[in-house]
Amino acid sequence: MFDPSDVVGHVRNGMLPAHIYNDPEIFAAERESIFSRSWVFLAHESEIPQVGDYVVRRVMQNSFIVSRANDGAVHAMFNMCLHRGMQVCRAEQGNASHFRCPYHGWSYRNDGRIVGLPFHREAYGGEDGFSKRGRRLLPAPAMDTVNGLIFVSLDPQAPPLREYLGDFAFYLDYYTRQSPSGIEVLGPQRWRIKANWKIGAENFAGDMYHTPQTHTSVVEIGLFREPKAERRKDGTTYWATSGGGTTYKLPPGTLEERLRYVGYPDEMIDRMKRSWSAEQLDLIGRDGFMVSAASVFPNLSFVHNWPRVADSDDVLPFVSLRQWQPISENETEVLSWFVVDKEAPEEFKALSYKAYLMCFGSSGMFEQDDVENWVSLTATAAGTMAQRLLLNGRMGMLADGSTIAPALGADEWAGPGESRVGYGEYNQRHLMNRWADLIETGPPDTASVTVGTPGREDAR
Ligand code: FES
Ligand SMILES: [Fe+2]
């Protein structure tokens, strides 16, 4: 029987029991305690712009239809028929006013309300026998959006999404609100890797240390100006409430010069100046840092980089949103979206997409480099020797628990949270401490949730 106290103490000390990266009991505990409590990303609103548009996404094994109903509202509905449990929608995405269950043909409106049962009168005695009124596909226990990003939580008592994200919202805007219109997304590309889901989340949260080693070849062939070791260690890692990430240090210059340095055209810079707060602009213009990779607990990550896309020295930035969807203790489905500002010029969008595909996505060079490490790590973590090994996750921390690099002051770092220059596994520890807290807390109390009881809205 799994006892959380076997692992959480070590994790809080920055030492990681190696088997947590490939252990069915740990995976079961994550399903019950982490993914049943946290806010988990499902989709972006721009994926379902029209009435009737839908995508089907998952939180662990729980399939949800995310649809835009006839009234324009977004719904996240558990994709399981109220009759005998068939998956109501089998497509990955599409446009539909109704979903008809393939098994016996019960049908539901795109807001989840049941509208028809074959032979309702003969089989069920009509409305008197089985009232359709108030019956609907089970809604996600909690759903909320920020910058068009749709999240759900399986915990009906979850705190509001804004509260959950907390100060990370400040950093989220760099990726998802470069203009008042927000972003549009392309994708997701989906593929499976034989690696544990936590590795990607930790890597994107703060692993600046791997870049010069793992990604040597992309530096050597001259495609990327930035991943060099010197450039990486001059950057920062930051952590703010539920998420954190890495930055690069930019060369001296004004805000405009620094945004141009990473390849943004002037018209986009103008919109950024109108969309971001003085502090958000100061982090770039005054302090000279530009966000790169980041993760939000538990399994959502972002990346922003600016490779060369042509033979010239010019670079062009791209943003990607990605999710590490757990399949099992040793398999993860990666969902990777290309993200771009809706108002960006068409030429920028095309080149930025090219930049994304070169670096990330199923064919991206960074992606391929990374995954080889993660698969190898996961395979090795399954063995009995791994049960004796505590991995060292204490970079940046001295024996007494104090940190090597001081946290930057308000005059050096305009953003909220805690930030430090140089290599350190501060963020990985934040992420894994959060993991340990939930593993220890256990599953949410869902005993009080009565399934199938019509709510007030339903009874209309
Ligand atoms: S299981 Fe869906 S109609 Fe029977
Ligand atoms: Fe990497």
C-alpha cells in the first residue's frame, strides 16, 4: 500500500526518489490527488470560435466535450452517455448542434441538455416515466477561463482559477495577450512519448541547465543565437504562485530595441505597449529579461524563443502552448499548439509558425533532443535499483537550505514572485513541493456531489 510519507519528505528536501518517474502506485495517487484537484487546461476559445464548434479533450481518462453552444457560451461536458455510458462524441473536433450517442441513440444539445430518446414513450413511458427535463451530460465540476484559455477542475470546491494562477497571471500575458485581441492557436499536434508526465513540466518550469548540453547541436549549426551556456546562465528563473519559468538576459537597450532584438515588428511592439502594465513592460525595458519556457502546475507549459528563420541574422519569435497529458506512469501524450497574436501581420504569423515548427512540435529540433533524455530516464526509473536512489534536485541550494543566488529586488525585477539569476532548480522544487502537498492531502471530498440531480439552471 502506497504511503505518501515515503516520498514527500525527500521531495521537500530537494531529493527525488527516482521511482516516482515510473511507478504505478505513484501514478494512481497523482490521478486521485493531483488531477482531481488542480485546474487543468483543456482548450483555447479560439479553437471553437463559431456556435456549434467543439473539441474533445481529457483530464487523465476523463473525456470532455468542450463546445460553444447556441447561446455562444462555452460548456465542458463529461463525454459519457447518461444511458449506458458510451462515449457520446467520438470525433476529436467538429461543429454540431447535437450529439447523438452511437450506442442506442440518445441525443443531446451542444450545451449538454438531453433532447431525444428513441422510443421514449414505448420504452420509458414518456415524460411521466423518464423526464428529459433537467437531464444533461455531466458538466465539469468547475470551469473557468483566463485570456481565452479554458480550464476545468474536477474538484467542485476548487478556488477560482484567477486565485489558483495567482501572480503567474502577470507572466501569462507575455504568451497569451500581446494585444487586446489576444491569441489564436493552431494545432494541437499530438503524439505519445514513453516518458513520465512530470519530466516535461519540470523541464519547462526551470531547467536552464540542460540547454547548452542537450541542445548543443542547434547552437553549433548556428540556427539559434540564444541557447549558448553564457546566455542561459545570465537569465533568471522566476516562480509566482502556481507557475514559473525561465528568461534570457537581453542586450542593453530601450524597451523597443529589446523587443526588436527578439524579432517583434514595430506594430506589434506598439500593441504590447498598450496591452501590458508598466511593470510588465519594465521587466523587458528596464530590467532586460525576456520570458522563455514556463510551466503552470500541474501539466501546462509555454515556450517563447526566437530562432533564425532565414539565412540572414534576423530572428523571429514564436510561442507554443503545450500540455503533458498523462497516459500512464511511463507514457505521456504531448499536445502542442502554435500560439500567435491575433492582430499580428500575416507575414509574421507565417514566419513565426515556421520558427515554431523548426524548434518544437513533433518535428522540432528542441523537442527531439529533450524527449530522448526523458524516455531514457523513465525507462531506468522502473527498475529495482531506482527504488534505492534519491536524485539530486538541490541545485542552487546550500546544505543549510539557503539559496546560492539572492532573490532579485524590486529594482532589478519588476514582476511578482521570486526570481534569481543563474542556474538553479528552484522552480522544479516549487513544482514538486506543490506535488508533494497534494499527494499528502489526498483526494478531494466528492461524496457530497450528487450526480444527475438537476440544478436550478437545468430546471428552467
Ligand atoms: S449508451 Fe448512449 S444511448 Fe445507450
Ligand atoms: Fe530542452
